[in-house]
Amino acid sequence: MSFFIDSNLVDQAINLASPTINQLLGSELVGGRKNIFVVVIEPSGKQFPYKFGPDQVKDFQHPYHIIAGAKAEMCHRTGKPSGHVLHRTPWLFEKGDCRYAGGVVEDGLAVGVSGLQSHFDEMVAWMIFNAIAGLCMDAIAKINSDPKAEAFLH
């Protein structure tokens, strides 16, 4: 399991990205859509699900929670963003994979988003991914700047 990525760090990243995500939701840019679901998967496979918007998951028009998870899982498995798989390497699709873009991945950290148009899902996924990555980089920088820090992470 990732030393840095836990529910607290993912919550913090979601909170950092939330103002922009909330501004996007309900706007004309996304056709007034108000709900999205996010699934973060850290390198070992632990998942962190999140809902944005006023509706309960059971009231979603589509199974955004299932689609977001499937996008994140495919990205985690392939190591490629879902849009890349869809448009450049479709032979990587397996039975049960989601055929929509909106998931991103780098170095084992995957984020899937569903509820908007695929390109906006992907935009939001990158926002959350980058917030997580930045928080992890900040955490290791703080450890490395401590002259009393041990050589091994505990």
C-alpha cells in the first residue's frame, strides 16, 4: 500500500479540487449536469470513492459510480488513460471494460470520473490526480527537509 495515499490525503486532494469541480457542475458548459462520481485507486489497488452533487447515488440518472470505478480499474490495469485506450490502443480492452474516456493514470495512481461528457470527466480526473500527486510530493519534501528524519519511512 502507498505510504502516503490514504483516505485523509485523498480527502485533502478532493477538497483542493472541489471549488473548480463545483463551479463546473450545473454550468452550461456541461449541459447543466449536477452529479459526478470519482474513484481513486492507489498503486496497490485500494479504492477511494467520492460523490459530487446533490443527488444520492441511488437517484443518479446513470450508474456513474459503477462507470467511474470501471474507468479507474481499466486505467490501473493498463497503465494508460482511458481516452488513450479508446482511441489509440483499443486492443487493450477486456470484457467488462467501460468504453468511455474519463479515467487517467500515471505510475500506478488512477482516477476515474463519470457523470459529465468524457472530456470533462477526464479534465476533472487530472485535477484530482494532480492534487494527490502534489500532496505526496509535498509530504516527501517535508520528510527530506527534516535533518532528524530516518533513512527509512515508518
